[in-house]
Amino acid sequence: MPKVTIDGHEIEVDAGTSILNAARKIGGALVPPTMCYYSKLKGSGGKCRTCLVKVVAQSAANPRPMPKLQASCSTPVADGMVVQNLTSPEVLDARKGIVEFLLLNHPLDCPICDQAGECDLQDLAYVHGLSASRNDFPRRTFETIDIGERIELNRNRCILCYRCVYTANQVAGARVHGVLGRGDHAEIGTYIRSSLDSEMSGNVIDVCPVGALTDKTARFESRVWFLKPMDVHCTCDKCSGKAVAWMRGEQVVRVTARRDAYGEVEGWICDSCRFERKDKAAWTFEAPRRVERNSVIGQNHYTGLRQLLAVTEKHIAARAAVSAADEAAGGATGYGADPAALISG
Amino acid sequence: MAQRKMLLEYADNPEARSLEGWKRLGGYAQVESILKTRTPDSIMEEVKSSGLRGRGGAGFPCGLKWSFLDRKSDKPRYLVCNGDESEPGTFKDRHIMERLPHQLIEGMIVSSFAIGSKHSYIYVRGEYMYILRILEKAIDEAYAAGYLGKNIFGSGWDFDLSVHPGAGAYICGEETALLEGLEGRRGNPRIKPPFPAVSGLYGCPTIVNNVETIAAVPYIIAMGGDAYAGIGVKPSTGTKLISASGHIRKPGVYEIELGKVSCEEFLHSEDYCGGPSNGRPFKAVIAGGSSVPVLPLDLFVKTAAGVPRMMSYESLAEGGFVSGTSLGSGGLFVMDDSTCMVRNLWNLARFYRHESCGQCSPCREGTAWMEKLLERLEAGEGKLTDIDLLVEISKKIEGNTICPLGDAAAWPVASHIRHFRHEFEHHVRFPEKIRDPKHNVAAPIPRPS
Amino acid sequence: MPDTPAFSPAALGELGRIVSHYPEGKQKSALIPVLHLAQAELGGWLSVPVMDYVASLLSITPIEVYEVASFYTMFNKEPVGRFKIETCRTGPCALNGAEDIIGHLEATLGIRDGGTTPDGMFTLQSTECLGACGQGPVIMVGETYHELMTAAKVDALLEELRRQAATMPSAASTATAAATTAATAGVK
């Protein structure tokens, strides 16, 4: 199995694993951020360029660096590969540029956006963005189109990650929407007026990294951080029935799939569970949902880039100390009992 | 040195346009003998030793590209000819396809035989629809003669060849976007790896080569790879078609022996561009299609060290992108002193904005942003900070995109500003002097000494 | 334009020939050439019914056709005039006076770039590089390139096209009807 080193952490992974997934296996601050890659959607990734990393050594056999930064989501590891993410100033600089591009025409309407607080773009901008935009042109806008009773589409916020297109193809069955036009006029749309109404169509809301696709049945009901997320389940013949109910007191304000630390759903849920079961009695409550992501919703447990870098530096120093001790002990102790614990501590 | 006509030997001969005429010129005889006497591996070896580099623009060694083909796969293999010529300044593939269709078919037969493709495609840009008709007619003739189809030339080998039109998309010149177009999809370049040699058309091992590259293959096999490598100056071997246009007296497609013609000679000799068309002094040259860095005349004819530049991959690249450029696709266009470099760059930036597929964020957003800034500068409404911002944006795009279109959009911006910054500043400082789009015709912007 | 578009027998034959170029089950590959065919056969532009018809011919979903049709610039998503006059405006063509040619066309026809004349005869469209840089400025009408254009040659070309239209009035009657609708919207 190939061994790869990412920001000083070494890990052994299956051949064919991407750099990103190797990093996710290590966990912690060194995991490159993603806006378009989604492990559960075949073909996703490569587009947003947020996860660019520096490959300083391609493999043990070929220790030369790759000339360009690489999208970690779509670059497979090789044995002896050495990768820099946070430890490369070049990566941080490029990523700053990517964030500026993603925000260039974004309306920055977080105060009225239902996604605020659990928005990948918001989180990314806080950590990696510039404090102000250098774009003084009017922002691009698209006309509003109606895609049905339950899903709200706001294309001005869209970053063209294509996740909803893959979801419609791979999860929801029939696809009636797609990417139309090209260049900076490319847009998510249906071309003709049609609505997304397959049994699984609501999953496009959960995969959307921004506020382009939101739940119409919960629109403007509450800021997400005022709601209490609860793990719930029900008996459903269309999906696993495992979901998260977002509660205001006794009221189920909205229902989403359960999402992991990288914002990816653990299991798809059907539209009945998502849009129709708004009665508390329709669900069996398990426990409060632990929100693991560092974001506004994590109640100010915000980790800025400076803290992330401090943690990484601390780790690299610790690693140097361990290998020094290791060498002194004749290579007996080994390294890497729990790098994830080290980095999150 | 005058033209060395190999590929273009019969370009002006109307006989070359029909199969019968082409045969009278000696066509197809060579192909028959290759199929009957050579093995695919030996053809590969000849191409490798010839040093032939891809003529589409990147200049990647052709033999090396072929060697990446996944030979362990049990899937069909494909050869796809890239005739999606759309790089501004480039019109050489059109010249071959229009005038020498059978020469290209010969190249497709021999290359497909080497690669093991039983069905190959020629992807022709949609605007060249009349050329697609010429190719289809030539292919029909070849089928009728038994040179395509079952058991061609009685060699026991079956081979089909089809033409596929594009429909208006520069991006389909990128090989994986081209394959998307061939599969009936939007021309979004694919994420690599995997590369086409492993997973290309329909997920099968595929080689994509430029028209000029493929047309050269039969010549290489006929004369032998080593003999071909003796033409030109290593590692720029062989001949190259140069499309010449702009403010020159004799625009057209010229075939040169690489490394044997100086840039100075190319601009002024009667064998080539023939000097300025309007009697005005040349100011700048884009040597290899609109994507490569522009050079001021002095740096085009001589390197920064004062060495006369030659028309070859290496000589034009001398000095890197600071004081050099690239041979690219050989789309050379020349500007005289009536040209406003700000307007020229705006024109090219508009092209890249129009042609970006919109898939990845740096290219989608960056090309549009640069175009807007340049439109503003050219209108005399820009700010001095816009100039540095443009350079900064180009750096944030370069190297960070899915495909080379991002680089292609970034390089002209960086190089126009690097070499002609005074013109950009002039537009900000003296907006009243540049209101007329033809301001440079009457009074060229002075270059600071 | 009838509500349910349909190819003529000759076009259906051409469809079969195009589809035969691709391996079995890969008929989606025929999408671009078939859209060219549909545009030429069924009114000069790709209306939603025409695109849905193409989807049904190739057994793919309508959105797959819309995505492709909206990506490639040669496909008209709105009605155009009987003759679409496309002038290259990029790089070398611009150096040799493409802007003057476009300006001359606008002035002569009394419409702006992108517009259609009220009689539905001409649509003006500037395009990016047509790959004829050595013979610029270049104009493409249908499948024909007109090279080394000057104002005088533009005038002669327009006259020639009008003459063509007069001698073959019925050939593109549907296109003309559609273009009349476009003319109302296109003239500025």
C-alpha cells in the first residue's frame, strides 16, 4: 500500500486513493477544503479548484515536484509522495485567489440566506478569503426561475459545483435540470419551465455547498443556529428514514439528511421525509445531533487560518521531536499513534 | 532558406483533391506497402525516432504520447484526429484538409494501424462545414476503392474512418473536451488523470493527434524516422506549417524546416511574409497562436542576449516567458505600429471569455473579469491599479485550471502588460487621446526610451 | 412551424447515416451532427419542440439536448433571418479591419450586431476566430466563407444573397416565417 506524507503526516492508504481522501483519513486541519467534490457522487470534483495542493515529491521513484498545483480530489497518491497543503504558502496564495473568484459574482447576501451558518462558501471565505473584494463591476445576476413547490433555486449564489446535476442523475432518477450556456454565463437551469419532483429530488438541497438550493418549506423560518438539530428516524419505505430534525421548541422546522464532518450526507432521504414529516410525532428521537463542523453553527468555535497554521506548526515541531527521540532510541518507538488527536488538540 | 515543401508539396495542385488525381501523384502506393510489410510496433518506433512533436500547439513528442497507450486493456482503441483548429492566428489544418484530404486519410490509415484503432474519427470544427464535405467525399472515394472498410488493400485489416463536426467551441481543441463533443456532450474538459491514452473515447484507450501531426506520419515511415530527424535542428525536427497573418504583405501558410529560417527572414523575405503590408514599421509579433506571449519586434528577431532568433521550438522559447515566447501552433501574426496593444489584448481577452467552458472557477470568473477591466482601460475609463490587478488575476488563473485554456487566457495578458505597459498607462493618463478606436493609426503611442 | 417537428425522408436517411458512424449504444455521439441537421431542416433554429424531437430520435433526455445546444455557439436558440451573416472579429481579422466591416454591415442593413432585418432576410452576428486569419476579414454565410472582405465586396455579397432569395423563394419558407417573428424582437 502506498505511503503518502501530507503536511508532515504519513499515512498508508489503498492504491488509487486520492490525496484528498488520504488527508481525510488523517483528519484535522490538514484536510483541504472542498466545494465541488462529493465522495458519494461519481464524477464529482476537480472543478472548483479549492482543494489545490502542492506535490513536492511525486513518489519514491520520482522525487521531483509536480510543476503545477494539483486538485487533491482527483490526484491519486503514489508511494513516497510528499504533499503540502497548509504548509505551502503557494497553496494558500492560490486558494485565496480561488475564493476571490468564487465570490466575484456571489451576492454576499448571507444576512437573508437560509444557508448562512452552514455554508461551505462562508466557512471557506472566513478562513481563506480576502477581507474585501477587488471587483468593482456590477455582479452577474440571473433571472429567478421556479423549479417547483419545495425547492428554492437562487442562481446568483450558485458556484457551478455540478453536485446537484450528479445527484439528479445518480440519486433522484430522472434529471430535468442541468448546466446551460457556457463561460461566465453558464447557469443551472431547466431550459423550459419544469419542476424537480422525483421522490429523491430534495437531496439536491443537502449537496448544495451554498445557498443556491434551499428548502422552500422552511424558507426564512429561522437562522440555523437558533434551531436544535436532533437525530431522528422513522419507518419509511422509500429511504432509510434516518434524518436530522431541526427543532424550535416542539416544532420540526426542517428535516435534512445526516451529514458528516465534511458536510456530506450519510444516507440519502426521500422527499416525503424531508418535506412532509413536519409533525414531531412522526419521528422517533434518538439524541441531539453533534455538529462537528467548524463553522458559524459551531457556536463560535471558529478556526481561522492563523489557528490552523499554528496547530500545523505545533504538530510538525512535535513530529520532529518524536523522530529525534525515535532516532535516539534506535528507531524503536515509531511514530504516529494518533496524529488526528494531536492535530485537533 | 526557402520553404521546404513536404506536407504542402501538392497543396496548390488541384489533382490532389480527388483520389484518382492523388494516386497519379503517387498517393496510396506507400500506404499499401506499409500495411503489407510493416508491423505496428515498427511504425511506432519510426515515429519515436523521428522526434516528431505534436503540431497542435503543446509540442508534446508524438512517439512518447503513443507509447502511453494502454496496451493491456482489452477494450477497442481509438485514434481521433483533432481538426478543431480554432486558435486565433492558426489556419494551417484547414489548408491540409481542404487541399490535401487524401494525404490526411493516408495519415489516419497508417497511424491507426500503428495504434491498433479499427475505427478512427476526424473531429472538424463546425465552422469548417465545407471542409467536412470535402473530407466526406474523399472518404467515400477511399471506401469505394477499398482503401477503407473491410480488408483494406487486401491486408486483412478492417478499418473505418468517420468525420465528426463540432459546432462552435474553441475549447474542443483541448483533447478531452473534444472527446466530450464526440460523445455528444458539452465541451467540458475532463479531469485528468485518467489521460485519454488510458481512458479516452467511450472510456477506451485513445490517442488524439493534430491534423498536421497525423499528415506527417506517412512521410516519416516512407523516409525513416532517423532521416526525418535529420530535417530541422534537433530537438526541433522536421518541417512545420506556419500560418502567417496580420499586417504583412503575403499572408498564408508556409512550410519551413524547423530551426533553419531566422525570424527576421520569416518576416521580411519574399519567400514568406514579405514585409509590412502598409509600409509601417512592425511593432509586435505573436508567434504561435494568440495564447503564446506577445513579443515586441526586437525581442522576436533577437533574444534578450542579442542572439538572432530562429523559427524553432527552442529558439523562440529562449528567455522563458520573460523575454521569449513559444512556437505553439505556428499561428504567427504581426502587428505594425498602428496597432493599439490595449485594444489588441482586449480583443483576445474577449475571445477567451467567450470560449471559456465555465467549468472551473478561475477560468470562468477570471477570464470575464479580465475582459471587463480591459474594456474599461481601452475606453479610457480605467485606473492605474487595474493594470496590476490584471497581472495579478492572470497569475491566479495560470496553472490553477482544469485545462490549458486558463493559461492561454493568462499569458497574453501578462505579456502584453510586461512588454507594453506604457500603452496601458497612456490609456489611463490621457483618456482624451485614445477615445477614437483608431488612435494609434494617426499617432502611435510613444515607447519610453 | 408545425407543433410536432418531423424530418423529411431524406433527412431521416441522413440521420441513419450519421448514427451509423458510432458504435452501437453510443448514438448520443450523433447529437452534434444531428442538431446541425435539425437546424438546417426544421426552420433554421432549435426550438424546444425541435430539440425534444432530436432527444426522442436519439433516445436521450431533453435536458441532455438543451445542455449541448446551449453550449455550442453555432446552434441558434432563437429564430434567425434567412441568411445569417457571421463576421469574424478576433485577432488578425480585427487587425485587418473586421470592425469596419461589421460597422459597414450594421449601417447598410440598419440593424445592430445580433439583430435581424425587418424583412427576415439577414441576421448579423459577429463571431470569434473562424480560422481564416490569412484571408481576413472573413464572413461566413451558411457553409460558405467570403474572404478578404471590403465594404464594396460586402455590398456585392448582400446583393448576391438577395438575388438568391428571389430565385429560390420557397426553399426556406419556414425559416423566413420564423425570422419575421425574430425581426420584431431583434431590431434595435
